[in-house]
Amino acid sequence: MLNSNGEIREPNKAALRFFGVEQAEIEGKDFFSFQAKNDEVISKNLAQRFKLNIPINREETIMIDKNGKSKWIQLSIFDMQNPASKTRTGLATIVDITELKQLDRAKTEFVSIASHQLRTPLATVKWYTDMMLSGGTGELSEKQKDYVSRLYNVNEDMIDLVETLLNVSRIEIGKLPIERKPTNVENITQSVLEELAPQIAKMGLKIEGQYNGLLQNVESDPKLLRIVIQNLISNAVKYTPQGGTITISFEESSNEKMVVVADTGYGIPKEDQDRIFGKLFRAGNVVKMASSQGTGLGLYLTKSLMEMLGGTISFKSEENKGSVFIITL
Ligand code: ADP
């Protein structure tokens, strides 16, 4: 139990065992003072949230026991108002998830190593198929050209997937460095559009760029921002039917810099909207389409990157009308 100041009252046996203490050692102490103070949890100001009466439901954080050992926990605090005395107490439940976290990290490290190892062979396939397609190994028959370009295209998809897996695992392990420097968002957008030109042409999509000379020099990490913009534009391309329009606009005011990617595509069904940034999640309407391929990792990665860069991402969408994704830098 916690009182309204977050002080521990009547800890039960499991809590004493968790912290490795006797009752007298923690009774009356500030519960949140046991929270670790490293970068991973510093942003989660749970003490403040508790005091402001904001629900804490299955939040993952790190706590330190009496011996200084860090433990990952899942914390929920159930608010219990006592209408008679008007006092507020909280029932804190702590689930020790340290082992799960260790396993999860081992899995993530495995994915990271495996993806890294896949890069070289994929690059080799790209190099040779590219050489064959550009005539470097002699003239190909139409049939050979068709087969080799299929190989080239599936290999490109695989390269994208491996890069996404690598980036997701780097973020989860906390090994994706940020390198901020002056960044030209228009150049990034143009290079993404050039890369996607074949798909855009195939679908007969119209691209409208309303850059207005803005965002030519913002402080950001160009490599990471490119991944974000690439994901948003490639989603707009993937999820817009033949002949649709994609509008990319920049907005800049004294306190906000935004990139807005709007499409006239399939949209996201209402019931799926609050899970769209979840890992591996794909909305019901596109999963049904045989032509649509994806992993459900792109927006998860995009959101994580925007958080790392100190920005935000949001969207509005209506099924069969289109979607608008907005990032603030
Ligand atoms: P993927 O595109 O690989 O499936 P993402 O994580 O990039 O994965 O996107 C998750 C899901 O969000 C997509 O499967 C799709 O259902 C939905 N989505 C994302 N962008 C759009 C968009 N512009 N229009 C419609 N649906 C979208």
C-alpha cells in the first residue's frame, strides 16, 4: 500500500522478499525512491504520475533492491479513494520481470547478429543481379531478364526487411547512436521519392510536394530521419490504390516543425487505430489483400525513432478515404 505521498504502508511478505528487507526498513519510505535513476527509466516519472493521479498500468521500469541489485518490474498502482476520510491510497503490485527481460534481450541480440550476417550475402546477390541486368554479362533474353529482375526485386525486399530487423533490434538493445547535424528534409524526401519511383509509376500515383522552401536546415539525425520518412512515404505508396494522390507537405512555425504525409488510400479501420504503432501489427483491411505485403514493423520502428529524436508522430485516418501521418521534429 502507498499513501498519497507515495510512502510505503504495510508491505506484504512478497514485497519484503523483493526488496530484500525487513518491514521496519521500508515502512514509511518513499516507494519511488527505489526506482533506478538511469537513462532507461528517467523519462518515466512514475512518482509524479502517481501524485497527479494519472493511472499507472503495467508500466515497465527498473527498481533497486536493498543490495543495490537492479530488477526489471511491471508496476501497476490501483487507486483506492476512501470517501469517508477523503484520503487516497494506492495498492501497488510489482511483477518481477527481470528474467523475461534477460531472455528478451538474448532473443533481440540473436536477431541482431543474424540480420547482420545476412547483409553480406544479400549485398552479393544484389551486386551480381544488378550486373546481369545492366548487360555486364552479355545480352539476356527477355525471359532471362524477367527472371533476373524478379530475383533482384525480392532481394531488395529482403534487404529492406533485414535493415528493419537490424534497426529494431539496435533500438531495443539501446545501440542505435544519434548523430545530430544540420539536416535538409527536402533532400531526404526527394531521395526517398526517387528510390520509390518504380512503385509510384507502376501504381500511377500522383505526388504533390508542398515544401515551400521550409525544413532545409533542421537539427536532426539525417540517417534516422530518412528511415522515418522512407517508412511513411512507402506506406502511403503501398496502401493507396491505382491513380491515387500522395501529398507531402512541410510546415514550420517558431515552435514547431512538421512533415505531413497524406494519401487517398485504403485508410486504417477505426477498430485497429490504437494498435497501429504496435510491433508486428497490421490492420485487418490490408491483411486481407493478397497484393499487400508487410511485416508490421515499420510504424513501430518509426515511432521508436521519433521518440529517440525527441519528436512525435500521430495520424488521422478514415477507411477507404485515406490517411494523414504527421511527424513533428
Ligand atoms: P507494414 O506496412 O509492413 O505492414 P507498418 O508498421 O509500416 O507495417 O504499418 C502497420 C500497418 O499500418 C500496416 O500494415 C497498415 O495496416 C497500416 N498502415 C500504415 N500506413 C498506412 C497508410 N498510409 N494507409 C493505410 N494503412 C496504413
